[in-house]
Amino acid sequence: MNVKKFWIPVVFIILAIFPPFFLSQYWLHVMIISLFYVMMASSWNLIAGFTGQVSFAHAAFSGIGAYVSGMLAVYLGLSPWLGILVGMGVAALLGLGLGYLCIRMGGIYLSLTTLGFSEILRIIITNEDRWTRGTMGLQVPGFFTEYSKASYYYLFLIIAILLLIVIYWIIHSEMGLTFRAVLNDELAASSSGINTIQVRILAFTISSAMAGLAGGLYGHYLMLITPDIPSLGQMFLVLAMAVIGGMGSFVGPILGSFLLEILSEYIRIYGEYHVLIFGLVALSVARFAPEGVIGILGKKWESVWAR
């Protein structure tokens, strides 16, 4: 089993090195966006799939990371590399504050509070045109002096792998054990001496920081940050990727991110109907495969990674 845990990710990493050599610029762009969604869906799954907190603020935290890093680069001349770290920290602090205020409510109240936070943030960004440039978007510098999709692909690939390693370590550590204890039976976990509120806030803060990191990378790759990044449409897409891939598993959000992003490119030719097709796919998976794509592939394969 340990051998399988070693060679399976190694094979995937080796295969991931080759896309820039045979993919067109367009499909390389799709791969980069897919890696962004891998980071978003996997970090959202950390709170929803392992502690049971359904938050709608994840895209908002990615927007915070993007705008903080972008504004520091544009108005203060700070390097995007440092700006992303600052944006990540701001997202973590706001996640800690929001978590402290609303985690105690739980359930539908948590979802509604984070939904309201996301909309308030989007409205502020849209209507504030001095610093964020509103709907016109904020033009920001990229990471490299010479623009190259191959360079961005490898950058996103490396950071996505590092982030997945951190998530894998968390869910297989004592911290991850407490996460699952809170998810499975909060009352029993509390009676065992686990501070369930503290555990949920910790998971929320870590996940928020990861979203801020992903958003900063995304903004500097596009070199244009718009209110679409923290939008609810973006949030629901991330949610769909995690659920369709298999919420509560390590591999599920990764599969869901690539499958749905690639599928969206193929069905985009149907214009406005592509949203309907996308919804039908999501409903079909939810109806016939409640455990997501990972459930279709079988638990035996997923057991290699240990749920």
C-alpha cells in the first residue's frame, strides 16, 4: 500500500510535465485554469468535506487575495511574489474573523452569513472605482518579464502540488483526525475534550488562506482582476467541482476540477444553453452517483489515498 501511495502521484507528476510540449496555447490555458480550480475546490473541500461547514465565501477570499496583491503591486510597486503572501495573510485574517463570528451558528446560518459576506464584498469591489477600478477591472503585472503560458503552467503546477501535499498532510495528521471527529459526531467529539468551535475556525482560516493564494496566482496570471473572481457564479462552480468529483475525498475535487473545466470548454459552443447542460450534468451525478466521480471509479482506487 505504501508503495502505491508513492508511485501513483509520481506517475501523475511525471505526466504533468509534458503538456506544454504538445498542447496548443489555448488548451494550455485551460490546464492552467484547471489547476487554479484544483486549488480552490481542494481547499473548499477541506472545510466542507472534512468538517461539514458549507461556506459560500471561498470565492470571496480568492478575490481578497487577488485584489490585495494586485493593489499592492499597482499602487505601491510591491513584487507580485510578496503581494501574494500578503494577500494570503489578509484572506486568512478575514477568514479567522468571519469564522469567529459565524462558525458558532453552523448549518444554514453559516451558509447564509458567508453568502451575505460574499455579496457585500462583490458590491463594494464593483462600485469602488478608485482603487479596484470597478467593473473595468484592475490591470496588474504578471510574474514573469516575458509572458509564457508554459512558465505559468509550471508555476501553477508546482504550487498546486505543494498545496495538495499540505492538504494531504493535514487530513492524515492528528489535526485531520479531529476534523473528521467533528464532522462525524460533534457531540461525541466535544465530550471527548475536543474544542469543536476552535477546530472549525482553524479549518476555516486555513482554507481561506489557501483560497487567497489561489486568487492571487489567478489574478497575476490573467493580469486583469475583475469582480468576477469573487462572484457567486465562481463559488458555485467550485462547489460543483468538489461535489461532482467527490466531496470528502482527497482525489475527488482534483478530478472534478479537470473534468468540469474541460467539459465547460466543449459545451461552450452551445451559447447560453451550456449553463443548462452543465446543470443537467451536475444533477445527473448528484442523482445517480451521490459520492461523485470517485464513487463511480470505485472505493478500491480511492482507498490507495485513504479517505
